[in-house]
Amino acid sequence: MAEQSCSQLLPVLIPAISGLLGTALGGLITYKVQKNIETIKTEQQKKALTAAFYGEIYSILQLTKTRQYFEMIYKILENINANDYYPPHEHFLTVNIKGYFEVYYNNTEHIGELDPDISPLITNFYVNIFSLLEDMTTEPADAFRLAIFVSNDYETRKNTYTDNLRRNLTNDLLILYKTIELGENICKNLSIRYGYKHRPVFDNLDYLRKMMSKFADIEKNYMGSDLHN
């Protein structure tokens, strides 16, 4: 009797089980297809964002070279060292920061989505750039204002101002060198990884390093360590 009941149920159960398996398999296939589509979309977005950062960093390097920012700081330091003074004024540069950094400002929350070995380098590059711009748009006025609080004596104020400005610009020259070096490395690595056509903007970093070596503070504090690591 039991065998007869089973034989009667089989024609009903087999289609039902087949239907369930078909639904499950169809759902799995749909999930995998959707997952693959999302993975491809994410990868495409990452590549597009990487290309955008490459372009902006490369442009910043070109602008730095064209406007000779490194040489500008270098010549100011030469002037200070030759005269032991520099005429105080408001600032060296006036810059509309957002006009030059649209990719960064529009994608700061997405930098972590880039290749894990590249994203911290890009963050460091922009931190350096903004630090330099802050100095270039506030010096030498800041150095002069600080000197005013040191003493009422003119010569003391003058010497303090000159020393502060010399020290700040010496540090800025080092930061700018490191930023140029970092930017070149980022662009070179990305060009190899993603097949961008690339030509170094600063193809002679030794030239910049030799310029820096003329300033004792940089040579003493950095030339034997940071720049050679």
C-alpha cells in the first residue's frame, strides 16, 4: 500500500522538486551575473577615477615646472642669504585653490577606492601641495607679524623676521622637492599599470637636488637622510 502511495506521489513531486531546483539555480545565476556586472562597473569607475587623478597630478607638475615655483623659492632664499634680509610684503602667490584641484575636491571620499598602494601616495601628494600653498599665500606676512611680538627693538624684529622666513622657505623647498618626486613616481607607476602614455615632467631631479644642497640647513638636516632614502 505504501509502495503504491509513493508511486502515485512521484509524478507530482518530481516536477515540484525540479521547479524548486530550477528556481534556485536561476536565482544563483542571476546573482552571479549581477555580481559580475557590479564588479565590472566598480573596476571601470576605479580606472576612470585613477585616470582623472593621474591627469590632475600631471598637470600640477607641469604648472610647477612652467611657473618655476622651485626656482622662485630658491631665488628668494639666495636673496635672503646674500642680503641677510628680505623686504616684507603680504604674500608670494595668490591662488584660487579650487580652480586647480577639481578632481581632488570632487572625489576626496573616493580616494580609498583606488589601488591600495597608490591611494596613500595621492593623499600625501595633495597634503604637501596644500601645505605649500598655505605658506606661499601667507608668507612673508606671517613671518613679519610673528616677529613684531618678539621685541620692540627694530633690529631684533628684523633679524627674527629674516630668520623665520629663511627657515620656512628652506622647509618649503624641501617639501616641494619631495612633492615633485612623489608626483613623478605616482604618474610613472600609474602609466605602467594602466598603459597611459607618459613622459616625465621633471626629468632631472638631480638638478633640483643640487640646487638644494647649496643651502646649509637642507644639506645638514636632510641631504644625508631623507633625500637619499
